[in-house]
Amino acid sequence: MNSVSLLASLQSSGSRLINSMQGITIARRLISARYTLAVGAQALVSGFHFLLNLVLVRQISQYDYGTFAFAFVLAMFAQAINNALISTPLTVYTPVIKDGDERARQEKMLSFVNMIFCAGLMIVGLMYVPFSQLDSNTVICISLFVAVYAARQYSRSFGYARLRPLVTAAGDTTYMLAGITIMAILLSVKPEPGVGYILLALAGANLIAIIVENILLHGRAALDQIKGNWNGYSHIWEQSRWALAGAVTTLLMGQAHSLIIVKSQGPESFAPLAAGAVLFGPVRVALMTWQNMVKPEMAMALSENRFQEVRSQMKRTTILMAIVMTGVVIALAIFWPWIDAFLYQKRYGGEPMAMIVALWAAITLCSASYTPMSAALQALKNFRALAMGSIYASVLAAITVTALLYFHSPEATLLGILMAELFLAVFMLRVVIQSMRRQS
């Protein structure tokens, strides 16, 4: 090849490389824009829940608010189980499947498992009706809310698994608009609605969002998603059982106080702690949203041996979350007199709300610190390590919470939750460092 031909060849190769790099850059910008919109939509949902809780803290009785908050705790347990058994396998297994038919088969199988799981939640709730101290209509509404809440976790994850976050954003926006509309009508008709009506309204809004997401993802074939079977789930179960143990015990760690207090002293004693947690609801939702979005990306990056990219993402996110939480704490400290007067004095004036909110701030900061590490370990499919850490932490939480409640007061139990969160953060840091070293 002469020098002229060589130069032309080099110029052609360089041009193709530049075009390819430009295409990659544009694609990454588009992906980033889509995820930004998805986070924005989730922020709207978080804002809706935040404002709803502010209204309910002031509007309904302490007993009803305690019941409402505990219903959300039950929904979070259902969501955690769904996430471990169904939604996480969907987001870490299916995105890396290259064969379209095989991916569709796996998706249908998981959709079928999701349908059975949510139906099972409803049946368990109905079976509890004769044994509950609440009236039967309230228990039925709680059961429906919990089942639909768990189902929504799966439909949201489907959008992320397909790398179509705008579908999830559309569902979140639909839920927010439907929730605002239904709740506005309900509150205008009944200024102090029963807790059952409130949960039924939220279940309806979630159901509308699920329908929208499924239509956008599957079109006319939406109903075909539930025509799968159990075949192939046994392989997923081998690893997801550890994810299940980790998810449930992590939630037990964070909610040990709610279960013990409601069981021993009733919803009224739990209500002040739930009211203090309201201020950090948007932060917790943001953490979960980030984790759901990045798990598919981390799984793909790890499958392509891009370990440094995952490490960098964990570091950046941890620093960002620490900065955000510091800003939240400073804002609460500055505006606390106004917040306390507006939100708590009416129904919780006799409670140590400043201490409760301060402890929730510390707990949320710990949760934020290990969220990136949890996402990385799930992408690595190291569910056993996650499970063992959360099992140890939940045992620590149960012991300390019980002791603090016996010797002190309900608000002191948050110290037990803080101790468990600190332990889990340290444990997870150690495990993720070891796991990344072995992988690389």
C-alpha cells in the first residue's frame, strides 16, 4: 500500500472512529436525559406523598395516622419481598439476555410469579379479617392497598429493565395526578376521612398507573404477560432466596420499632415516630429510585468487566448523597420552629418531636451511605452477603429496640435503629470492597 492510500485509509478510519464516538456521546446524553426525567417524575410522586402526609398529620386523629403509617410499613414489606423475588431478578437478569425470545420468556415467567404473589397478599389479608382489632372494611382496604403497592413495584421495574425509564416516569406522573384528583375529591366530601378510604384512594391511583405502564410497554399484548408459568424460576430462586432474606431483614432492621410498638402499645404510640419520619420520606424514595435505575446499568457494566466505572459511580453517589443529607439537616435546623409550629403542635405538642426528627436524620444519613454499595452487591448477585449483613443488623435492632422500649420510651427505640444502620453500613463497605477485588 503506497503512502497516499495509507493516508486515505487512516483518514477514513479516523472519521469512522470520530463518528462512532460522537454517536456514543449522543446516546449517553439521551440516556442521561431520560433518567433525569424519570427521577423528576419520581420526585413528583415523592412530593405528593410528602404533602399528603403533611395534610394527614394535621387532619386525622393520632390513632388513624398511626394505622395509616403502619399500613405503609406493611406495604413496604410486601414491596421488599416483591423486589427480592421478582423485580430485582427482572432488572439484573433480563437486560443482559441477547436473545429476544428468551428474554420474552423470562419476562412472562416473572410476570406470572408477580401475579401469584400479589394475589397471595390479598388472600392473606382477607384471612386476617376475623382476628384483627380493626373493622373488617379497614382491613380489606389495607390488604388491597398492600397488594397493589407491591404490584406497582414490579411494573415500575419493568420500565427500568427494558431501559425505558420514560415509561416508569409516565406511570409515576399518572399516579401523582390520579392520587391528587381522588384525594382532593375525598377530602372535599369528607374533611376527616377514615383511614380505609385514604388507602383505597391510593390503591386506585396505583392501579391506574400500572395499567398505563403496561399499555406503554406491551401495547395490546399487555395481558399476554401473565400467560407464563413457573418454569425456570427454580434457577432464580437459588439466588433470590438470599435476596429475600436480605430484603426482609433489612426492613425488619429499619422497622423493628414500628412492629414492636404497634403490637405492644398500639398505633397511637407509633404515630409520633411516623410523623417525625415524614420529613425524610422524599429522601428515602429518592434512594430507592436511584437504586432501581442503576442496577440494570451496573449489571451490564460488570458483565463487560467495567469495574472501575462501577467503583467511580459508587464513590460519586455516596459523596452526593452525603452533601444532600447535610443540606437537608441544615434546612431543618434553620426552619425547625416554623415546622414544629405548623406540623406538630396541633396533635403532637406533648411529644419530643425535635429529638425524634434528629434521630431520623441520622438514620437516613446512614441509609444513604450504603445505598450505592447495596446496588453494586445486587448487580454482582452477591445476595448472600447482603442477607447475612441485614440478618445480623435486624437481630441487633430487635434486641436494642425491645430493651429501649422496656426501660425508656417509644422515641428512644430510634437509637436502636440507628445502631443497626451504622453496623450495616460498616459491614456492607467491607463486603463490597472484597467483592470488587475478587471480580477484578
